[in-house]
Amino acid sequence: NAGVMQNPRHLVRRRGQEARLRCSPMKGHSHVYWYRQLPEEGLKFMVYLQKENIIDESGMPKERFSAEFPKEGPSILRIQQVVRGDSAAYFCASSPEREMYNEQFFGPGTRLTVL
Amino acid sequence: DQQVKQNSPSLSVQEGRISILNCDYTNSMFDYFLWYKKYPAEGPTFLISISSIKDKNEDGRFTVFLNKSAKHLSLHIVPSQPGDSAVYFCAAISNFGNEKLTFGTGTRLTIIP
């Protein structure tokens, strides 16, 4: 049973370009979360999605950032017109349908560097 | 506003001894707590969790203690092993928070052989 997959592992973009980060949850998991870790900081929640629905996007910047989790295919975190401050590690996590609370399983992350 | 705090950025412990990592929180709506371990260039790995209705949960070498009145939890690792060297994050979930994790800033644990 493969774990959470993220690609690319490393992404370099110049200011003003677009970044697309992909996340495939674990098999059977229908909940996806995106977190961002800035250097020397903890992970910060960005967005929580279920298939075709954004449940909570309270941690995501209002501009330039968007996320989707389509019926088929991976979840995508899209950053338009990247700036240097977007350089960070972006982690995706997934969890199954919950009875109560479930642990979240994390992918290896995508390290975005904006030049 | 850091709702989950890990005040020790780093900790060094002799192999075989007990490692104690601490975490404090301010949000009284948090009712489920988790510890994650993270190696460089990898994603966090779940270690152990505890519900607010309990004050202790044990899993092998790992034990988490929760003191609700003090809004404090701790992770005990005994005996500590070299492979335990990593960054440890405390995280919390609010019962109204759609299960989003609120993380602390992490403690880097180094086990000295």
C-alpha cells in the first residue's frame, strides 16, 4: 500500500511564474490536507479538501493560491505569480473517512524555491 | 499567535536515557493531540496521540502525558536510541476545526551514543 505521493519533490521557479504541486493520497483516503513549512518554523495548515469539495481554506492566502481535489486524479496546489516569500516546503497529508479523529499520513513534501 | 508552543528548540540526551519533550497550548478547544517525528527532507511521521479524555497513552517506548488543567503535554521516550534523533512536532486538533492540525515549532532531539 503506497503512502502519500507528492511530486515534484523539488521545484524551482522564477518570480512571476506558476507553481503546481501534486498530491496523491493513500489508497482509500478521501481527505487531503495541505500544510506549508517555512524555514525554521512548524507546519502551518493551508487547506482541507474532500473529493471535489474545499472544506476549509482558512489557512490559505486569499490571492494567488488555489487548491483542488478532483473526482479523478491527484490534489493540486497551485500558486500563481510566485514571489520569494513562497519558498517553503509544502506537505500534503491524507486521512480516511473518520469515525472520530484520524491520524494524518504525510507525503515527503515538495520543496519550492523561488529565484 | 502561536497556539501550540514547544519552547525548547533542541534537546540532547544520552543513549539509553529518557528523553522528555514538552508542549504547551493555549486554545482550550483543542481536544486531541498528536506527536510527529520528522527527519530532514522527509514528511512528518505519526508517533502517538492522546484524546483529552485521557491523561496518558503508551505505545512501546513512547508515552504521552496530558495535563489539561495546565494545558501541557509531554512525550517520553525510554530508552532513547540513536535512531530517535529527529525533529519532534507536537500538534493539536480542535473539535470545531475540521481536523486541521495546529503544529508547534518543533524540538530537535539529538541522541548521543
